[in-house]
Amino acid sequence: MASTWLLVGLGNPGPRYESTRHNIGQMVIDEIAARRGEAFRAHKGGARVVETWLKPGAEKLVLAKPNSFMNVSGTPVAALARFYSVPPEQIVVLHDELDIPFDTVKLKVGGGHGGHNGVRDIARALGTADFPRVRIGIGRPVGPQDPADWVLAPFGKEERPNLPILISDAADAAELLVAEGLLAAQQKYHAPR
């Protein structure tokens, strides 16, 4: 029987936040679901989920968007992990990353949270930071803008033309991570383009 992977797109709930930089993880999860023609449904674990497969006969995917705000993502992620019996090494967290330039995707397992409160809370709830992450570059603001305001703002007009490509690349990276492992995904997405 194929193993189950939990792919979690981080973001904040509600229309006010859906097009902001902080919600790029949920935008990518939406893309992965759309590729399979699937719609999200409510789950008692405090998230909206899609149960699907990487491809027929391959790994089962549980795509999740927590209903909670970003900074308290850990409780719904831990609840889903328990419900679906998914170990931390098969929980892929997709999130925005200030310290990576816009239009760049990086992958890693474990390590620090880099000031990302959603990642911090998931590590706390799971009792480990050793879970894979698809880090989606949003870059830092230029000038005096507060990073907290930057992440909660919509993508700028100069970014929007490349946003669908970034979302597609991050979705591809997550799927490759599940299919072929971290190293294969890193070799593809960390190489200079």
C-alpha cells in the first residue's frame, strides 16, 4: 500500500489575506489540488483538505489548508498528522520565505524556523523540526517598510506576471519531493537557472 504524505500550505484565513505574500503556501496547495480537479472540504482537524494521489497507484496525498491564523498553524497540522497517521518526515510544509528572493524555491528538512512563526508553531506542536519544507521566496521589502506589513500585503504589480510561474514551480517541487526525495528536488530547484 502506498504511503500517505501530508502537504500543508500555510496562510491566514479569509478573503482579506488570500492574495497576500504570506498566503503563497496556500496558493501552491490550491494549484496542486487544481491539477487533480479536486475541491477542498472541511475536516474536523481544523483545516480544509483534499485527499488525492500523486498519480494513480502512487503515494496518497492529503492537501491541507489550516483554518487557523499562520502563527497557530501547529494545532491543526498535528491533528491532521494524527488522524492520517503521517510521520513528521512525510509532512511537507509550504510557506513564504523572506530570506529567499522572489521567484525562487528552496527545499530543506529540519533546521531553524528563520523567524517564521507558522513553522515555529508546527515544530512545537509536532515536537520536532525535522519535517520537509518547500520555502517559497517572497524577498524582503526595499526601504523602510516593516517586514510584517510586507508579508501581509498583496504581491506588487512587478511581481504579478511571474507569480503563476512561482506557484507552478513550487507545486512541481513539492510533487518531486514526494516522488523522488529531497535530494532530487534540491538538485533541480537549487541549481542556477
